[in-house]
Amino acid sequence: MAQTGRPRASVDAAVFAATLKTVHEVGYTHATVDRIAAEAGVAKTTVYRRWPTKGALITACLVDTFGPLPLTGTDRADHIASAIRYGAAKIGEPGVAAAFAGVFTDAIGDPVLRDILSTQLQDPYRILLQEALGESEQRVLFFIDVVIGTLLHRMGMTGRPMVDADLDALVEMIQRDFK
Amino acid sequence: MAQTGRPRASVDAAVFAATLKTVHEVGYTHATVDRIAAEAGVAKTTVYRRWPTKGALITACLVDTFGPLPLTGTDRADHIASAIRYGAAKIGEPGVAAAFAGVFTDAIGDPVLRDILSTQLQDPYRILLQEALGESEQRVLFFIDVVIGTLLHRMGMTGRPMVDADLDALVEMIQRDFK
DNA sequence: TAGTATCGATACTAAAAGTATCATAACTCG
DNA sequence: CGAGTTATGATACTTTTAGTATCGATACTA
């Protein structure tokens, strides 16, 4: 498996950081690949060599940002609370909600992107939560719809993350629903 | 108030219908104003005379589509259920979810559009629901976040409206929360 | 019939996604 | 050290689309 030729520069992290920063500053629509590349200090062609479309880039960035779900606590109620608060914290990070909403918009009209989003971003959490909560796929997908949908809607309407009081209410409502 | 000059043609309804049809067929991103205008049988310039941007057009289209909330039933639980099911039915109509998600995306990076969205689309429902449910602004905004956010997330991830079983679960969860 | 405002058509500018090309840089293997 | 290989940055390009400008034609009012 000896590699020949010039090795790929390790710029993924820089590109992802530049993506979130740019999306945060100018929004999804005006976050051009040109600008993201410049912010990351690489050429636009380098970006397109790694991710075929802007939507794929943003999705990969989101997958990278969210990362594995750290389920803390011992019982189901703890797991539900920690999952919700983890999602809220991530969606509250600069650029994440805007990137999420943008890729969502593209996904509705683009089955390929929708599949990437569903498979690469949602499925790992779905599978882990089915295990941890002992719930059916249908129930876990419902859980994810409510949590992520609610948090994104709040960000989209107000431009700000959900305040703690409302986040607490969300946690309690869902805990009661899954009791 | 006597009008002089050629009166405006009454094409709003045709443009809105063409907007939803086009967005449904090709998605928000590829629903060009040119194409919408052609579908409606008017010139692009006529569209831009009425709505300054694509985002404003889509928002106006959504306001027109959603219309006044018909609250049926007698008690709070009925009102909650009817409001949720009304929202679900509207978001399930062809093109509505895609239009909503698209304008949302633009709104996150555009305070002006966000204000239009919040004021023209959300506020009428918020005010009516505060009255009908006897709840605070904060609680009603939370209610709207959960309902619309959940329904849109499902549409975005799957491309299909929420099935009845999940919609029932949503109604019950929120009814319990607001009891 | 004169005045006025909208209409459709056309042409245009500016921005941005994505592609193509190529000289150069960085690595491996012999 | 040199040949082979692959990635990089820079540049140029095509295509699409949002939004603007212009203008003759049209539909109304007074």
C-alpha cells in the first residue's frame, strides 16, 4: 500500500473551520467556495478535489463538527437530557445552524444530498440512540425530528440559540414523552 | 383616491401558485424567478415590481398559503390539536416545505428577511394562539418552534410529510406538555 | 383625447458554482 | 540522486441566476 506521489495536505480541519466561520459571517447563500478556500488558505480547486459540491462540503463539515455523541448519565432520562443538551450546544456554535439549514434546503430538492445527510449525519445518532434508549427506529427518528427541528427553528427565527429556560422545557417535555 | 394609469393586473394568485409548483418541482435553489414568472405567464420584471427579492416573494407566498388559522374545537386540547394538524397539512402541501426551508436559510444570514418572516408569518399565529390558549408569548413561541421545527425537519430528512402515527404522537406529546 | 402607470420584451451587470489546464511542489522507489 | 507519480495553486473559463435598466405598447381615468 505504499503511497506514491505527493501526499494530500492535511487541510480538512482548516477548511471545516473556515467553512463554519464564513457561513457564520455571511450566511449559507453568500458563503462561496472561493471565499471559504481563501479563508482556509487553500485554492478553490483543492476544495473541489475533496468535496464534489458545496452541499457535500457543508455536510462533511457538519458530520465533523457534531462528532460522536457523548451519552452521560445512567438511566434513560439522563441519556435523553444529555443528547438534547449536546445537540443544543452544537447547534448554538457559530455557523452550525446556518450551515445545517442551508444544506437542508438543498437536500429537499436533491435526493442524493438528502441521502448523504440522512446516512452520514443522522444514522450514527439514530443507531446509538436506539441502543441506548431501547426504542424503535420510528421513535428515535421522531425524537431526532423534535429535538433538531425545534432547535433549528428557533435559530432560524431569532438568529440566537434557545435560552436555557426553553431548553429545560424541551428536555422535560421529551423526557415525559419517553417515560 | 381615484387611480390613474393602467391598473395592476391581478396576477398574485397565479404567481404564488407558480412559485409553489416550481419550488416543488425543482427545489428552492433551482426555482429561478425567470422560471416562476414563465410558469405564471408574466414577465420577470412584473414579479420584481411586486416583490423586491426572491426571498420576499417566497415569504409572501407562504403567508398567502398558510392564511388564517382555523381553530376548531372547544377546549385547549382541541385548539392545540387543530393548530398542529393544520400546520402539518399545510407543510405537507407540494412545495411548501421546500419554500419554507429555503427562505429560512436565507433568513439566517439576512436580518431584514428574518424580520419579515417573524413579523408577517409567525406573529399572526403567535398572537392568536396566545389568546386562544391563554399562554405567555414565551410558551407560544416554544409551541411554534416544536411544531413547525419538527414537521420541517421530517420533510427535510425524508422528503415526505410526517405519517399519521407520528403526527398523533406529536399532538399527544404537546397536549400533555400544555396540560 | 391627453395623461399616467403598468405591462412584456430585451438587454444587461455582477456574482457564484463548477470545470479545465498546467507549471510546480512533495513524496516514493530504485 | 533521478525517474515516476500525485497533489497543489493559479488562472481562465462556462453556465446559471439574481437583480437592474430601458422602452415601446397597453389599459385605464379624467
